[in-house]
Amino acid sequence: MTFGQGLLVAVLAVPALGAVAVAATPRDRAARLVGTVAAALTLLAAVPLVFGGRGWVAWSADAPAVRPWHQLDLAWVPGLELRFHLGVDGISWPLVVLTALLTLLCCAYTMWRVPDGGSGRALVALLLVVEVGILGTFLALDLVLFFLFFEVVLLPMYAIIAGWGGADRRRAARKFALYTLFGSVLLLVGVYVVVAAAGTADLVTLTGGAGMSRGTQLAAFTLLALAFAVKSPLWPLHSWLPDAHTQAPTVGSVMLAGVLLKMGTYGLIRVAVGVAPEGARWAAPVLGVLAVAAILIGSLVCLAQSDVKRLIAYSSVGHMGFVLLGVATLTATGIQAALIGNVAHGVITGLLFFLAGAVKDRTGTGTLAELSGLRETAPRLAGLLAFAAIASLGLPGLAGFWGEAFAVIAAVQVGGPLWTTLGVLAAVGGALTAAYFLRLLRQVTHNRPSPAVGQVGPGLAGAELTAWVPLVLLALAIGLAPTLVLGVAEAPVDALIGVVSR
Amino acid sequence: MNVVQSVDSVALLPAYLAAGTAVLVLITDLLVARPRATIAVAALGALGTAVGSALVGAGAERRTFCVGADCSWIFGGRATVVAVVVALLTVGVLGLSVPALRAGRSPVGEYAFLLACSMTGGVVLGAAGDLITLIVALETLTLPLYVLVGLRRGSLASAEAAVTFFVVSVVATTLTLLGAALLYAVTGGLHLDRLGTLLAEQPELRDLPLTTAAVAVLLVGLAFKVAAVPFHAWAPATYDGAPLPVAAYLSTASKLGGLVALLAVVQRALPADQTGPVLALLAVLTMTVGNLVALRQRRTVRLLAWSSVAQAGYILAPLGALALAAGRTDEARSAAYAAAVAYAVFFVVLELAAFAGVTALRPAGADGGTLDDLRGAARRHPWRAAAFGLALVGLAGLPPGLAGLFAKVTVVRALLDGGAAWLALVVALNAVIGLAYYLRVTAALWAPTTTPGPAAALAGGGASGVPVGGVVAVVLAVATVAAVVLGVAPQLVLDLAGR
């Protein structure tokens, strides 16, 4: 086993074993510490995946469209075409690191504060299991294995929402579980439509269509895209999201918005577009229209929201709309925009949910009408909130800008009346995004302090700063140097576009 | 003509062992008259049957009672799987019965004897090569259960359940026999393989209205046994009234028996273009109705009963692929049969674990109770509740219950290979409905107990929680370990089912 393969195994094994160790540690605080250490080790294993393995990226006519830097391929269940095939490349690596980072921050945050509802030990163990599922989804190079990891996330996340969530948590958790399962059973059928037609589940072989007929590709893409549209979520399949995000505990919202949604967009790029390119070309206009609808409707709904967490949740619908618009253009620019939009949304919305959680914990309310004047009593918290909101609305120089701008540019570049209109409408949606975030800031930070805000102290806990500072820095770093993400993604995206537009 | 048949006793060894177990139990009960000894003999006998079947099955296929090329006893791959699984399930159910038997709710000797008889039917069933052997074996499997269902002393529900079960089952048997008789009238044959050949070679026989009627009646009769909708109404009432371990047996071994009988006639005797549409319709109705009604259940065992109705639909689903021409190629057919058997094996392991979980969380000899009785059970018994939860999640087909996930995957795969994408979608969407109620039960286990319900009152009366003995916990642990192992290595089941 090479060093890279060892890292791949470690990225999954460390959090899995960590979860077991957490469950086996009797003392609550010690268990949370064990979990945080496991999450840190996972991050340490995920980062060096970027090194090595890129010696043979030289392009040739018959090179596969997926060229993993490292891969590991073991037999598991031959009767179901399931192989334990992991690999990492420029499309998945940024998301892997983002997942590992956010899990670490969530675990560290749990060291300091455990939401009401259950033991911190169980929460940390569940967070680690969720991490295993998400990382496995990003690393899987076998369709069936991809589906398997896709499913792993569902119940632990359900338990996190149902166990530690807000007042209406049970309904929200149930809705989340049923909606997401609806998506993943379609994924199951889609996966085996592909496997039955192509005779293999290997993503490296399958990317580019693997000679499947047009009819099969259309059917497969429809099923897969529906599955990922539920997860992403794409309007009109998004209605699980606001409830789940609002009711989930802070760390749950961060994981949900930060990385769980990315499983959908990543799947769309790697699996749906990659495996059924003909289907993707056929459905691209529909996807584009729905994505723009998501941007506009998400923004308009946000303008009318009265709850901080709910507003941020709905803002995810709009942001993921930009990501999906980028994918729908099926151009290198669009997919690059989608990838960087994915990562930026994970960083910024993760931060926003942390901050919203902090506001809610301090004031005991998340209703906008009861919040005002935060900058008078807690200037630092208000400043961070302003930073995150401005990053999210896409100010140039911060991470949110690149994804939105390039999605619009990609749409306009595709040309034609439809895509130009879509690009323009998406740009209007971007302006609406600015409108609702500025409205949020005006209500929460300005004016005289409301009674709920008046009692808030100015200080920030060390654990809070520890959890937030890396995200603030990342939002700045990706904004100033987008090549951090785009540099590694360029080669695989070009290879993907090469087979999609063939 | 030589009228003396040579009988291959090695092939019959599993049946001898099973029947011998029943006799031995009766004698032990008579002579030793110690409950512990009786149960031990029954359990050892069942284990011996499992081992013996496995040993016989490890060799090549053995046939006996042959007339020409047609044999009444064919002990091959599937017969081995069925015999071993039924025998092991019997051991498990015996283990689950220990607390109830100790509490004196049922007479021990009779109970163990009847269970061993039923096991004999199950062991013979898989090897049956003609319709008569098949129906007699199925009846041997079912007949003792009429009594077992009603064997809870002083329980009106139990007696009611037994009568319901008896009446429905007798009607079903009559229908099956009628179907067999009509088929005999048409073809003059009773051996499954001969029927298959005759119907395949003589299309004019197949087109007779009488043949269609015979096929329909035969299928309906067997559908009763697997509790497929619309012939399912007996199941929830019977399961709920029966003692918990007997309900476990009904929904595992008995259901497996019904499936094996159905598979035998569908695979070997009847024309697939006639059975396919019927089975597809049965599968869709069964899983949809089962899941939808299960949503509304408040009693644990009733919920499990309806869920097991729905599961029967998933088991039948791969056979529904026979409705389409693409599903009738040799390859697709054998994949469909293998998928049905594989699903059934995954299912019985998880179902046994689920019933063991209920038994372990309830007081000795009690019925399943309501879902409220299970609220907060995880706080009192974290390990038992975790195992029960794992079984439920497995039945729903989600990780960490990987065995259930692979079971669903196997079915969907077989359907798509057979070109029945619509049926695969129905199965998939039903899995979503199923999750709703499995999740409700699982969540109840970890829910905080708000008011001290009857469970808490009972727990207060007993010695700190549920006074159920260690044997049940052992059964639960073994079933859980089996489910976990099958979840990691599903290829084991897939290989066995494909034999």
C-alpha cells in the first residue's frame, strides 16, 4: 500500500474509529476531547492528499476522464458490482478538506458548548459518523459505493436534529429523513440503471457515458439529477431544508449547510454529468431554469423572513442555485464556478450558522423583530456577522464573489436567448441577495439595543474564536486567491468537459 | 416393472433429523418431565438438523423417490439453505420462548414438540419435487402453528388469533389443493419439473382456460401463506394474538416456507408469462398496502406484522420481473429467483432480531404492547435497544443496518437487470414510506419518557427494568451479530441464494 492509499484509508478509518472510541469513552468531556482529536487527525490526513500522484496527467486521447491522484481498489461484493474503490482528485479534494475542517471546528465547538437534548459524547460520535459518510461520498470512485456512503449520512444527521434540535425538531428531522431518503432511493435506481446498461460500476470507466444508449442516459440522468436535486437542494424540492436547518443545533446546521448539501452538487458534477453526459446536455436548459428560479425565489423568500436561522437557511437555496446554474452550463467556466461556489458557500454559511447560533444562544431568540443594536452591546460579534453577511452576498475580494460571478459569466458565454436571459436573471438574483443580507444587518446590528440584546455581554469565548477564525481566514484567502481551489480543479474539470462535450 | 424403490437415506437425513427431534422432545417430556431438559433437547435437535442439512448439502445434489427422471425429493442448494435457515430460526424462536415458558404461560413439552414438527415441515419443503410433497410439507409447517398461536393460557386474543389463522389457512390449503388437482387434470403430472416441461412443450395446454384457472388458484393459495395482499388480513390479528416467539416464527420461518413453495411452483412448474403479471401485481399491492397501513399502527406487534406484509412484497418483487419478456431470459430469471431468496434470508435474520428485541424489552410472557410501552427503553437497556434499533433500521434498508440495505439493493438490481424499472421505482418509493414508521419506533426507543406509563409501572414492580432472562439476550446478540456479518459480507448470502 502506497502512502497515498494509506492516507485515503486513514481519512475514512480515523473518524470511524474515532466515533467508536468516543462511544466507548465513559466520561463525557474526555469523550468529546477524543472526538476532537480524531477530527483533527482526519484533517491532518486529508490535507496531504494533494501531494504526489500527479505525474501522469499528460493528456492523451484514450486517457480516462477521471484521473485520481491516489486510488485504492479492493473487491467487496462482486454479486452487486460493489468494489471498495476510493480515489481523490482536484474536484473532490477541496471538498474533502472542507468537510474535515468543518467537522473539526464543530467538534471543538462542542467541547465548549453542548446543545440541550442529549449527551455531548453521543453528539460528537454522530458528527464523526456523518463525517465518514460525507468523506466517503466524496472519495468513492465506485457508483454503488458512492450510493452506500450517500446513505450513511442520513440517520446520524436525523439523530442530530431529532436529539439536539429546537422546539419543533422531531417534525423537521422526520421531514429531512424522508425527503433525503426519497432522493437516495432514486439514486439507487439510477445507479443500477447505469450498472445494468454498462455492466460496471467503476466511475473511472463510466465517466463519458461508456457507450450507453441515449435512452438509457436520459433515464439515468433524470433519476440521478432528481436524487441530487433533493440533496442540493434544487427548487422546488427544497422544502425540507429550511425546517431542518432552523431546527438543527448549531453544529448540525453548520454540517448541513457546510458540507451535506455539497454531496448533491458534487454528485451532480461527478456522477450525473460525468456518467450520462448526453442526458446532461438534454436536461441542461431545464436545470438552468430551475436553478435561476431557485436563486430568485430563494432571495425573495429571504426578504420576507423573520427568523435569523431561517433566513440563512433560505439563502442556501439561492446560493446553491448559483452552483447548479454553473453546472447546468456544462462549460469549464461554469463547473469551475460551481466548485468554488460550493467551497465558498460551505465556509461562509458555516460561519453564518455559527454566528446565528451564538446570537440565538446569547439573546434566547432568533426573531429579527426582537433583535436590534447588536453592535452597541457586542461589537465584535456584530462585526463578524457583518463580515460573513457581506462575504455571502458576494463582495469582490471575498470567497462568495467568484462562484456567483462566474456562474453568471458562464451562462452569458453559452449565449443564445435562453442562457443570456438566465444569466441576467441570476445577476438580478445576486442583487436581491445583497438586499436581504443588508436588511438582516440593518435589523440585527443597527438601531438601539432591544431588551433581548441589551443584556448581551461584549466578550467572545475562546472556543468560539477558535471555531470562527479559520473560517474567516479561509473566506478571505479564497476570495483573494481563488486559485487555491481552481488551481487543483482545472485539470480534472477540463478532462470532464472534454468527455461531456465530445 | 421394479416396484421396490431404492431410497437414498443420506438425502433424507435432514428430514430424519428434524422428525427425530420432534419424537425425542416428546419422549424427553414424558420421561424426564423437566422443562429445561425438554427445551435443551429441542434446541440441540434443531441445531443437529441444521448441521446435518449443511453437511448433506455441501455435497452434490441428491435425488430420491424417483419415477423415471422425475423425483419427489431433490436435496440441492436451495433446499440446503431453506433447511439450515428454518432449523436455525427454530433454535432462535425456542430461545425467545424460554421466559414465557418459565413463566408457565404455555405447556413446555407440547410447545417444543409442535415447534419441532413445524420445523420438520420447513426442512422437507425446500426439497419437495412434486406438488403433493410440497403441499403436505407446507401443511406440516403450518398445522402445528394453529395450536401454537392459541397456546397462551387464559388469553382470549390468543384463541381468537388461532381461530382466524386456522380458518384462513384451511381455505388457502383447499385452494392450493384445488389448483394442484386442476393442473393434474390438465397435464396428468404432479412433479414440478414434468409440469414445467409439459406446459412448455405443449402450448395448446397452456392456452386452456382451465390451466389459467389452475395457475391462478394455486398462486392465490400460496399467496395466503406469505400473507400477500389481498390475502393478508389474517396476519396482523394472528401475530398480535399469538405469543411473541410464535409471532416471530410466523413472520420468519413460516413466511420463508410460503415463499419457497411459491418459488418452487413458479420457477419449475408454471409458465412464467402467466405467473409474472400476477406476481408483479401481488408484489406492488403487498408492499404498498402493507407500508401504508403500518403507518397507522400503535401496537408494536401489529406494526411489525404489517411491516412484514410489506416485506413480503419486496420478496415477491423480483419475481414480478417475469411479467416482461426481458425478465424471462434464463439469466434474468435465475437472477430474480436468487434475489428473492437472498432478500428472504436477509429479511428473516433482521426480523428475528427485531422480534428478539421486542421480547427482550418487554416483561416475560407479555405481549408486544403499544409503542408507548417502548418509549425511553434505551435509557433502561441501552444495548438491547441499540440491537433492536439496528434491526429496525436494517428492515428499513438503511445504514448502519447494511444487511437490509444490501437486501434492497439486490432486489432493485435484479429488477433492473430484468428490465422492470417501473417495479424497481415502486420498491424504492415504498422504502421511503417504510422508513416513516420504522423511524417512529426507533425514535420512540430513545425518546424521553414524559409520563410514567404502564411500562414504567411494570418495570417498577420487577427487579429494575424488564425481567427477561439471559437466553433472549443471547438470541438477540446472535441475531444482531449475524445481521452485522451479513451486512459486511453480503456475498455469502448472494452465493448461497444463487445455488
